Amino acid sequence: MELSITLDDPRKAGLLFGPNDRNLRQIRQALEVQIYARQGQVHLAGPAASVSRAAAVIEHLQRALRHERPLTPELVGEAIGETGIRAEPGTTDVLDVYVAGQMVKAKTPGQKRYIEAVQTHDLVFCTGPAGTGKTYLAVALAVHMLKHQQARRLVLVRPAVEAGEKLGFLPGDMQAKVNPYLRPLFDALHDMMDYDQIRRFMVNDLIEVIPLAFMRGRTLNDSVIILDEAQNTTASQMLMFLTRMGHGSKMIVTGDDSQVDLPPDTVSGLLDANCRLKGMKGLSFVRLDKVDIVRHRLVQSIVLAYEKDRAVDAGPKDAEE
């Protein structure tokens, strides 16, 4: 595995690397990685787990510099030791994607549980409010597995359900018509791969971004399959999707059960699956909460405000019943 990290402040490179690159040598010897610096970047190469740990150490040291702490050999040693304590066999919360210097990692304990669940289970359901990273982390996990040859294909799926609006007639071919529904998945991909690479992978059928209806009748082996906005599936659609899983595949199902856009008399496939499959061995349900929101700070306040309104609206109805 190879990884390039762009320095926060290239002017502090001498402090980061230490006298005669002492800190880099200490990391190299402790973690058995190749490490060298060039043009404001640190380049790492070696086993994936070691590179991930080395990247975490570099991040720790840059954080210490921002707080004007001296980077002594003792502090570097502590940083190396802490990455060993956090690391667990077979799992890592640092995801390596294709964009040079780009690392995706858990920012909250809930997100870390989510990543660990995907790494240790073949089927994971993740629910939670907007901004908790459900889709973004799922795509990052899939791209990480694709890059490290842990999967042959990446299939991103979304139901084509309008969010309370009638979009009317959309011009163009089928791909143009469904593109607005799939745009959030492309947005996440573009953060982790450049445009030409995404186009090349799609041409070679390594990446597929499709509406849920196109999944019928298929069996997907050695793939990572992500169903986004799963709260807008029906129970029969959810059953159809889940039974597409083939040998050597992982499935990640994400959704926000507070934003169901189905007709009032239609049961959400996500809620139905939660009731039917809860407790089944081999799969995991992860619930992210408002404390896991990592978008703009206002998003958490907005979610809280709407939760209060829903609680007030539900109160009198419950009392009448």
C-alpha cells in the first residue's frame, strides 16, 4: 500500500521531521514502512496496516505542532504506541482511497462502530439522521476494498423516489433520467477518485451506479453492494435487493428512517427489515445519532429542532389514542 500525505504547513516540515529526519527514522524503524518527504508531502509505502498506523502517527504529530508542542522522541514514541493500542486485528478506522493524500477515517465513536461492523460482517444496516456519514463512509469502505483487491466490483444502488416533489418529465435517455437520483453517490465517489478514473472503472464494469429497479434478477459475487436511501424501498424491493448477494460479497444498506418519502399506507422496507432480521447471525445493525453528525455545525442544530417539533406533534395524538 502507498499513501501520500500533504503537510498542513510545509514551513514546519523541519520541526515535523526532526533534526536530520530523526522523527521519520523513528517511525520507519518502529512500523517497518518506507517513508520519505518531497515537496510538502510525506510518502508512505508498506503493508496496509503499517501504512495506516504511520499515517495516524503523522497526523498526531501535526496536531501536536498546531498546539506548539515540541516533538521529542518520547512524544513520537507515545504517538506510535497509541496507534498500536487503537488498532484491532483485521480492522482499521483509516480508509485508503484513490485520491493521493486523501484518507477517510471515523470522526465519532458511532462512525468507528459502523466501519468495524462492515469489516466484520457481510451485511450491515446503518440508520441515522442526515449528516452522519452513512453514505460517505459506505462508499469509502467500498473504494478501500476495491483498491486493496478485497472486492472485484462496486455496485451503488438507490431507489428512484421523489422527495415529496413532482419532477415531471425529464428529457434524455434512461441514464439522464435517473442521474438526479444517483447524484449523491457520484458526489461521494468524486471525493475519492478522479473523474477519469471513475469513468474508466465504469466503462470496465468495475463500478456501477444504478437505480434499484435494475437489480432484479441479478446475482453479484465478489462485490461491495451499497443500497442508499433504503427507507424509500418497499418490503418487496428490500427482499429483492438482499437476495442479490452472491459469494464473497458484502452489502451495506443505509437510510434515514425519519425521512420516508413513500405513500402513507406503504411500509418502508428498511423498517420492515429491521423488525424481521434483527438478531439474525452474520449481519449487523448500526444506529448513528445526532452526536455523529459531521457536516456543518448548523446541521446538528437543525436536526434537533425538527426532532422537537415531531415530538410535540406526536404528543397530542398519542394522548388521544
